[in-house]
Amino acid sequence: MSTLLPAQRRQEILRAVRGGQAHVSDLAESFGVSEMTVRRDLRLLAGDGKLERVRGGAVDSGMEEPFAQIEVERLDVKDRIGAAAAAMVEDGQTVMIDIGTSTLQMARHLHGRRVTVVTTNLAVLEELLPDPDIELVLPGGIVRRNYRSLVGVVAEDSLRQLKADMTFLGTSAVDAELGVWDTTMVEVPIKRLMIAAAECVVLLADAAKFSMTGVVRVCGAESLDRIVTDAPVPQASRATLATASIEVTIA
């Protein structure tokens, strides 16, 4: 049963649709409400011009918060986290870099390193393109212009053919059990495939992410090997941290 107020649920639905498409059945399951309730929410949101209705669901109306705006939020913290994460990479390794602004900062600290980078993050591609020491592998896919990422079945199929030493994962939120959550459904399959492809999964999450919420669960603590953050992990998560044997680096 949903514990969200209707207004809160509609805000979360907007997040779920952000940058892609969401189906009524998936939204109903995510929020623990009926499909009829979801359809009513979608009608209200479409009436306000916040999304567009399509058969079976809804699509983004293009009102997503721009990547450039998100990029400068808590920039000093993200830079410290990025530097600490990049220090984990050894020359000769293959690393996968997820979408997000903390992962972009991490990429900026890879300049001059002899590594192979697989990424769906177009901002990372732009950052590393001038660097001849870095081999860049770019899966195909649909371009989410506003968030500068690649998504969809072509990108997913490409990632299934690849392996990496490390994946550096971004996130919208981390729950008390150290579950990783995202606000955009269309990005989740990409994240899961990057997790599956890597020997070591490193989550980049500033302290604020531990008090935020998401719509779709990406993975649980068992999928993580390391967390890079800027403050001690909340007390409520310490038991899970120990059980899952996750190494924490505080930048």
C-alpha cells in the first residue's frame, strides 16, 4: 500500500518519467497503487503540461532539470569524491563510468592515465576525448540530450558484450539498507548491466544522497564492493555495511 500523499506520488511519477517513458503498470507496481489511480495522476499532470500521455503510459515533456545545472551543485564535494574514486584505478584497467555529475568529476581525474573507459555518459566522453592515453568505448543507443547520456536497447545490448575491472556508479538516492535508487526508469537497465559487467562496483554518493528518495531500485548492498562519500555512512546503515563487507572511502 502506498504511503505517499497524492501530491507526493505525482512528483515521484514525474521523476520516473524524466527523460524517457514509463508504463502505467510499472508505475502502479512501483507506488503500490491501482492502475486507475496512476491514470488519474497522469491525466492531472498532463493537464498541467508536465508530461505527455501516450498509449499505456506517459513520456517526458522536456522539463527535466538540465545536466549543466545539476553539475555545479555541491561541486567541491563531488570533486573530492571523484579524485578519491579515480585513485582506485590502476593503469591498464578497463573501467565503466555511469551517468551523473559525480562520475564526471571522477573522469576528470583520469587524465594522463593509460586506461580503457566504457561509458554511456556523453559528458565523460567530451571530457576525455582530447586525451590520447585513454581508450574510449562508447555503446550505441538513444541520446538523452538534456542529461547527456545513452539509453535504450542498443546501449544495453552493447554492454552485455563487455567486461570491466571496475564500474563507477552514480545514484539518485541510497536507502538505510544501502539499496541504490534512481529517479529515472530509463537509466536503470544500463546501471544494472554495468554492475553485472564489473569485477568491482564502486558507488559514488555524497552525504546528501543518503537522505534522498528514488523511484526505482537499481541494486542492493550485495552488489556493491566500495562506497566513496564525503561523510561517515549514517548509523542506520552501519550493520548492513558490515554484513555486506563494503569498503567505505571518505573523501
